[in-house]
Amino acid sequence: MRATVVLGRIAGIRVGVHWSVLLIFGVIVLGLAQGRLPQAHPGEGWPLYWAIGLLTAVVFFASLLAHELAHAIVARRNGVEVDDIVLWLLGGAARLKAEAPSPAAELRIAGVGPLVSLVLGGLFALATWGLDAVSAPGPVVEAAVWLAVINILLAAFNVIPAAPLDGGRLLRAFLWWRTGDRLRATAGATTAGRVFGWLLVAFGLLLFMRGDVFGGLWLAMIGWFLAATATAEGQQAQLRAVLAGVPVRDVMTPDPVTVPAGLTVARFLDDPRYRYRHSAFPVTGEGVDVGGGARPVVGLMTLDLARAVGEERRPAVTVGQAMLPLERAEVVDADTPLAEVLPRVEPGAEHRLLVLDGGRLAGIVSASDVSRAVTWLMTTAQRGAEARRGGDAADSGGRRGDWGQGWDDRSRGA
């Protein structure tokens, strides 16, 4: 889930919102301004209800952001880099670039989010008491009650031991600590997540059939999302196991075609080298040589970015002006384990990974490169398993030992 709009950075962490936030934001404001507030405290003017509803929705999303920021900050303190935080239809998500290094780190990262929500719920409960004590307007007190309850419910829901909830992470940390096997622990947490998700779907459909149309559909949608996300997490864990020990350099396309930053967009689109073979190209600048006669990489240019430039402007606009700057592109070191960068590999030319080796451009990685690597490795693993089932232990061991050499041969075009 990528942000539609980037709001900025908090504590060095990029924060954005997905367009679907508007839907839940509107539901909250409407439910408070036209439902809960006038029902609990009738007789006030509608501008007050709407103003309090809007402010309450903003504070609620600030609470969600605090929950996700807590995850992100604790993750960084435990050596896990954070990609970004995105608020969307069903809450928020702090996207981490790697796995927690230990069960204890997993416990700290997962547990801090619900803890922050619980503390916020307590603070809003105290605010309710204080507002009531000073005889604040009834709708204001009601808004504080709603914020207290929703944050406490958010904390309670998130500690349910089912992936992808924080409770699923806590369950995985416990299973990882007990078994010493991260993959088995992930499988246990994702299985719990799928079971819980489908139970919510079933309960939501039951509510729907009994007449609660909105509540039933909403619960069923949440359950479907949890089940689907838990399944995806399980598949990602299996992929990381398959890719264990494989560095990025073994799956990249080496020595990719580059385009100079000073080239005009018109010439870029007219040049056959850039039109027929690929859809994304590293951009080189005019800076200091970084070794081996190579110019520094300054960004990533795609055909879509070039075509987005108006035809009449293309002869005057350079690739350097139209490209995706290096600070916004995905950059990775050649020796980084592929499993660590897997969450950053997405379809689309703008999501290519630029691979550097000692500061020099070494290659480029696309989603199809990773897909081919996974297919090759899984086929090799399956053949090894079939050989072991056939009882040929010696041959099986040889096959398993040849994985690395076989992949090296494949990566060199053998």
C-alpha cells in the first residue's frame, strides 16, 4: 500500500496517506455529526456538531499515526530500517525494510503500538473527566469519550494473536523464542490470522443476513483483508527462506544501459537504444568519476516519465529534469541479501532497484528478475526433495550443494 500523498517526515520517517483515508474519515465525521453527538446531546446547533466531528476525526487519525510511529521508532532502535508510514482505509501501516533480528526485538516492535493506543485511551479518559468537571459542552465531552473508547478498542483488537495484527507479531515472537525457527513461527502466526479472518467474514455475513447491512459488510471486509494479508505474509516468509543466502548481485541485470542526465527527453524517446528493449534506465550525471571510468548515478528514468512530458516541451526538457531523483529511487548495495529487499521489489518501471557496488552502478533489478530467481531456486529445491524421497541420499546432497554454483552459472548467462 503506497501513499497517494506524502505529508512529510516525522522523526526522519516519511509519512503519507492513501486516498482511501477519505472514505473512513467521512464515515467518522458523518457518524459523529449526524449520529452520536446529536443523539447523546440534542439541542445544539449543527455547526457545533460538524466542527466537533471534524476535529475528532483528525485527532483519531493522529492517534493512529502515533501508534504507527511508535512501531517505527522502536524498530529503528532495534536495527530495523523503516520505509515509511501510510494511513489508509483500515488504519495505518509502518512498512519495515527487514525482519526483526531476534524474538525480543520482535516483541518490543510489535508490543509498543498497542501500548501507545492504550495510554492514549487512558489520557482521553482523563480528559473526559476533566472536561466534565469544568462543565464543558456536552458534545465536546462525548467526543472525548469516543476517542477514549476507540483507542482502547484499537489496543485490544491489535493484541489478538493473529497476523497481520500486532498480536500476530507477538505470537510469532513467542513461537520463535520457543522453537528457534523464525519460519515455523511465521507459519503459526499466519495460520492463526487466516482462521481469525475467515471467522470475521462468517460473522459479518451472519450480521448482514440478520439485517445489519453496513456493520456486516464492514466486518466481512476487515476479515477478508486480515485473511488475505496473513496469507501474503506466509508466502513472503517462504520466499525469504528460499532466497536465504542469495545476494542481490546474483539476480540483477549487470551493466545496464544508462542515459546521460543532459540528454533531452525528445532525443531519449527517439533513440532506438531506449525505446525497444527496456522501460527504465539509470541516469548518469556529469559529476566526479566514481571509479572505473563510471559517472555517478543521479536517478532513474522511465519511458512513462518521458511520455508524461508534453510533446512541445520535450526538445527543451532534459532527462535530469524529468527523471526520478536518486533520493526517491530504490537503491541497494550489491551484497545485500535479496530476502531483505524483497518487500521493496514491486511491479512497475519506477520500482526498479538500482544496484551499487562501491559507489559504482553494478546493475538493476526488476520484479521479473526476482520472479525468475525464485522460480529457479524453488525448482531446484523441489528436485532435491524428490531425490531425497527417492532414497538417493548422496545425489540429493550433491544437488543441494550445487545450488550456489548453479545459480552463479545462471547469473553469468551459462
